[in-house]
Amino acid sequence: MHELSLAYSLVEEVIKIAEQENAKKILNVTISIGRMSGVDQDAFEFCYPEAIRDTFLESSNLIIINVPLQVHCQQCHKETSPDIFDILCQKCSSYDIKIINHRFGFNNEKK
């Protein structure tokens, strides 16, 4: 299950950033999971409590933002969100597209 190793890596990064910023407490950790990232959201949510156990983040909440697949059509120049099993322009049905959004990551935003 690679979601567990991703959760541990995320926790390491957040702790490193929190230390650099002299944070006293982390309330929420917000990540984005794209449709084509290969990350199972349910498995990641299941793994997160284990990854934060006995760490600075133990009382934090995980917030997941689902990122839809987005493509830019090279023919009609429209941006659409196709199904991941049939990646084509939803406006003109062209397969001449460029994927522009599909990632996994976290938001390092100060509040």
C-alpha cells in the first residue's frame, strides 16, 4: 500500500515546514489528490492517523481536495474535464489534447 508511505512522507514534510516556520500547532493539513495521481483517497485517509501518531501533527485534521482531470484541446482550445477512461476533448471530441491538471500535493499556506 503506497498510500502509507505517501502519508509518512507528507507528515515528514509538514513537520519540516512547521519547524522552519516555528509553528506551535498544526490544526489542518490540506492536500490535493488528482484523478490520475494513482492515490486511493480512502486508503490515504485510513493511513493518515497512523502516520501522525506520536508526532507534532497528532491532533491535526486531514482535508482532501479532489482535483479533476483537466485537459486543453489543441484543436478547439477549450479546457474540459473528461472521464479518465476516455481522455478526449468534451467539446469537439478531439484526442489532440494536453493534460493540464491531475496532481497530488499539499498546500503550504500560512494562516
